Amino acid sequence: MEPTDPPQDPSDNPNDVASGDSTPDTELTHSNSATPSLSENNPPSKTTPEAPVSDSQDDSSSEPIQDDDNNNNPDGPPQNLSRSEPGPAEPGPPPKKRRRRKKFFTELNGNPSLSRSRRSEMAKDVDVEALIAISVGFPVDSLTEEEIEANVVSTIGGVEQANYIVVRNHILARWRSNVSVWLTREHALESIRSEHKGLVDSAYRFLINHGYINFGLAPAIKEAKLKSFDGIERGNVVIVGAGIAGLIAARQLVFMGFKVVVLEGRARPGGRVKTKRMNGDGVEAAGDLGGSVLTGINGNPLGVLARQLGLPLHKVRDICPLYLPDGKAVNSEIDSKVEVSFNKLLDRVCKLRHAMIEEVKSVDVPLGTALEAFRRVYNVAEDPQERMLLNWHLANLEYANASLMSNLSMAYWDQDDPYEMGGDHCFIPGGNETFVRSLCEDLPIFYERTVESIRYGTDGVLVYAGGQEFRGDMVLCTVPLGVLKKGTIEFVPELPQRKRDAIQRLGFGLLNKVAMLFPYNFWGGDIDTFGHLSEDPSMRGEFFLFYSYSSVSGGPLLVALVAGDAAIKFETMSPVESVRRVLDILRGIFHPKGIAVPDPVQAVCTRWGKDQFTYGSYSYVAIGSSGDDYDILAESVGDGRVFFAGEATNKQYPATMHGAFLSGMREAANIVRVAKRRSLIPADKLNNVREESDDLNKLFETPDLTLGSFSILFDPSSNDLNSYSLLRVKFRGEKLDSGCLCLFGLISRNQAIQLSEVDGDENRMKMLNHDFGVRLVGRKGLSGAGDSLVSQIESARSNQNGGFKDGAV
């Protein structure tokens, strides 16, 4: 394969189901001062000459990157990390039926003259390609929902579908073999028989539109995707959040012919991916304060980016020694025994939930309650040391889910396990900000633009941020679930009840870190992790796991994790106290071995829960929720005007950086599909819609009541205070060049009078939404009662004009 010009025909495709922010962090710096002092973003004073300790929430630790901004994208921790086995379980491809593809291949290349050995060789190739497709997330012998929506084949099932799957897998595998070049349709056709050109076109179009091939940061790829593939402009999209989901969506949309603008509340891009550059006393290192581990490298798109950038991946090694509160190493036999018992408890809970769900629908209890019940029944971990070990495993589970065991759904907490990426868990040398910086290049990103309001209707969207108005055809919202839960962004009309309920049901948890740069590595270079047990069950997650970043950060960097209930309490502690407690643990472990633990040169404590751009770390399935809520969060609203991406919209890969990445690609494809659908609407139908809106706006040229941006028409046939009135709210943007956005609603005459007694559009809007519960809609969204009222008003106006409309004679 050779790099060539990009293809000239990506087209529509659907998708369904990828947000970012950064963490307020607390930084401590230690010189030779015995007692560092605490200050709020202040340099060291003359009275405190040693090292400043700042309990700040700023993001100055990472200099702004070109033009970029906010997005959320955590990387979920390796689940069920074990000291005797590699981090999370690596199930590889989901346990689906794997059929050999010989018969499919012979249908595609059925040449009787081929030798038996040649056919066998090609069949093996097909099997290998199928495994690559499985690792990326494609089913073994069926189509994805997106492929079905994209009409990749004329008939579901049968020979055409089987052949399409082989072609799709071949194209995918071919590009994955060399991700640094642009795979053209011509190259894809080279090894496929000419009669299957139509299937090649279909598969190629689908894969490129949905970002499965020809994506990333290789020079040839970046250059090709900086402009529309066919030179046609398809619309304007406002993207809220410059995390991984927002950035990758922006790059894909530019290639698909859209103009984009990215709005970020922070002064930097990356969202929950934040790399802190630390230095002092001649040492320096780069540590990830947010998303850090690539959880499973097989099929992972971030692994593709690493290959394209020439970054070596460092496997998180399996060895993870544990230490008791007194610093002694845990007995390996007791360790193994408790680990086996813990896994058996999880298995028993799994069997119980299957029985409960089958017999009693919608039953759910806390996972922690179920595990504790089985622990008591089977007398697991009765010994104090065994109980501490069990609590360590529970803390690790709370780390994996960013929440307390008492909050996790027993029924669905691990609903994403079947989709887990296989392969090693890895660190990226230099930190994940390397990805972010490259993804930001050449994108129009506006920093420090905190979005306050998203207003949408049949005419498009208006996004208000940082005192400015941004108009577009569509908006992609990639803010973290924590921000949606907090309600800091106003949606007008209000989001559908179905989505609001899902936002409340899903959980958004907390994980914090203490990153410490030492003058030298005292813990050794043969391990990447070690753990610490706690006697207090409520604090079992406090500094329970340490990550060594020495091999990837450029310096002696150690990161301590705080999970579960301890992560919440951690944010109320002073940074000085937090670092002191970490050092006490480390000295308790290493001093008995004759190893001195120095004071850190610099330390940073995260405060993700207090971060106004995240209010937490990553999502989890809470009691009463399920994987379906991720899908509901991913649904667009406003007839294809408002789209959502981010890890909390990805049912298959939530709480991961690659989940955010894939959600951004998914929504870019959804936006393309909707834009194409709109372009296919007959011109006369579009004209009819415009004429209806124009006629309605003419009625409002002489309203019965005008209140700022609010205009009201009363029912001409009734003076009853409970009679309907038609309300129009006009949203203007002084810096916009395409007019205004008008939304409508039905209120009573009495409510109109109440609105007239309130000063200011903002207060009137609050009364409308919160007191009256009125949802504003576009012209087409008016109910039958609304259409009837419009007809009555038109009739009354016509009679006043002597029966002639618009003064016609």
C-alpha cells in the first residue's frame, strides 16, 4: 500500500450510541523546607522561602495547546487487577460463536482451479481477518446496527451479507496492517474479484464514514483529513467540549465537509485527560492526573494513534505485591486464597442475579450488599488479615467503577464486560496529553468559553458561551455526565424526560490521585504496581494502590490512588496532610527494608469531584440503572439538532478513553447521516415548512403583548383567563449573520399576565420552564391545539382585513 489521495466518496452512515474536562489539582513543591506552607496559587513569599504548596483548582500545569478546549474522557482503571495475573481479565473477543469462514471465502473467490493448499491458505487469511474485526468490535457472522442502518447490503442474511462481511474484514485488516498510509478504494479492490466491486464500495464507504479506517495522526492521514473529501460544505456544527470525544468528532466532521467550532470551558484541551509536567532538584517527569491506562490494546483506536506517532507502549506488568498496615508483605498463600474466594463470591452473585432477573423483572440491589451476604453465608475472610485482603479487592472494584460498592447495581454493574478490549494494559510514554496535542492541531478551538445554554429548533441551534453566541445547524455536546447531572447547561427546549431520567439513573463516580516526583527511585524498577492494606474498612480505598511511572514518565514518579468512600473524604483534606499520609505509608513499607524514603520534590493532589467541568471522574451503572441508559444518553434530540458523545454515552466501552474516542466517531457518522437525510427532503416540502414559519411570524408582527424577546397572541374568541395563548420567544445573536431562532409554546392568558409582571427575559424564561413547565418547540412541534389556535387567529385577522389576506385585492 502506498499513501495516495483520499477517496472521493464517503457518504452517509448511521451510528448510535464517545467529553472532556480537567481536574482541579493541588500542587505541593518541596525544597529543603521542613514544613511546606499552604497558599492559594501564590508564589513563595520571603517569609516562607522554601516550597509553596498550592491548594488550587487551576489548570496552569498544562500549557494551552494551540486552540483547544474541554472534553471528558477518563480511562477506566483495569478491572479486577490481580497480583498474580495481568491487570484486568483479558477475555479477548467476546464469547460468541466463531465459525471458520472457508465457505464464505469460496463463495467470494470460488475458483475450482485453485489448488487445495491455496484455498486452505486463503481460508486462514479470512479467519485472521475475522479475528481482527472481532477485536475492533464487529460481531462474528452478523452485521452491526450501524451497518444495517447504512444499508450496506440489500438483504439481511444470506450470501450477499456473508460476502460483505468477508470484504469488510479484509479492508479493515488491510488498513490495520499499515495504519500510517491512506487506504484507497483501489487498493481495497486489488485482492477482491471484480464482480464484488459493489460490496467493496459499500464496505469501504461504511468503514471510512464511521472512522474504522483512515483515521488518526499519521502525516498522510492528517493531511488528507484537513479538508472536505469532495469539497462540498454540508453544514455547521458547534462542538461543546475539547476532550477526546469532541476532538476526534471535529476532525472527522471536517473531513466529511462540515465547518466546526469547538467550545471549551478550560484554558486547555483534553478534559479528563490531563498530563502534569513536574520538575525540581534536577529531576522531571510527566504524570497523568486523569485518564492514564490504555485498558486493552487489541483493537484499541488509541493503540493505533500510538503506532502512528511512533510511541512505544509500556505494558503494565503483572507483579503487584501487597503490604499490611505495619509494612510487612502479605503472605502469598493467604493472598491467593482470598483472591480465589473473592472471585467465587462474584461468581455466586452472578448466578444469583441471573435467577432473580429471570424470575422477578427489574429487581436490583447493591452489589456490596449481595457480596456481603454471600461472605457471611460461606464464612469468607473471617480472619482479620483475610478481611483486610478482601477489602483491598473491594477497593480495587470501587476503583474500576469509580464508586462505592453500595452504589453499584448488582444486576448490571459489569454489563460492558463482554465487549472489553483484549490485550495488555499499557502506559503511553510522556503521558496521554501527547494524543491531545496532536488531535488539537488545525482545529478552531475557543478556550475559556463555558457553555451556559443550548437552544435548538427547526432552524438550527444557538449556543451561548462566555458572553458570545454561536450559531450552527447542529450541536454536539460532549460534556461529562457529572455536568449534565448538575444541570449547569440550560437546554431550550428542555431535554426529553426519557433522557433526563437516564441522566439521573446512571452513576458518575470519583477517583482521585496523588502524584509525587521524588529525587530518585527508591521503590525499584522491576514493578509497575504495589498495594497497601487498611485496617479501617471505610478507608480501604485510601492509597490502596500505587502506580510507578518511572519507566514512562521520564523521572522517578509515583502515583497513589484514592477510591471509594476515601476518594470523597480525600477532597476535604488539606494537600499537605494527604501527602504526609502517603509518605507515612511508604516509609512504613520501605524503612524496615533499610530503604530511606525521601520527601517528594513536587506533589499534586487531584480534586475531580470539585472540578466545575466534570464533577467527578467517570460513569458507572448505579442501582436501578442498566446499560440501556448509556444508549439513551447517546440519543440525539430535537429532530437531529442536538447530539451527545463521551464515555457515558458508550454502552460497550464506558469509563474509558477509547470509549470516548469511539463515541466521537459514532456521532460524527450520525451527524453526517442526518445532514444527508435533510438534503434529500424535496425542495417543495422545505418551502412549505418555511412558508408556514413565515406566515406565523407575520402574525407576530402585531402581537397582543410584547415582553422583551417574548411575544404573545391571545385567543381572539375568548377572554377567559384559562384560554390558550400562543407564545413566541425570539433568540438573537448580535454576532450571528443568519437572523434569529424562534421557538413557540402554548400558555394560558393568565400565565401571559404573570409573565408581564416579571422583569427580564432570563426571569421570564425561568418562570416559563420551572413554574409553568412549558416546553418551547419549533413551528412543526406545535400540538393540534396550537395549530387550531393559529387558524383561529389567522381567521380573525383575515376578517378584520375585509376577508383579504395580506391586503390582496
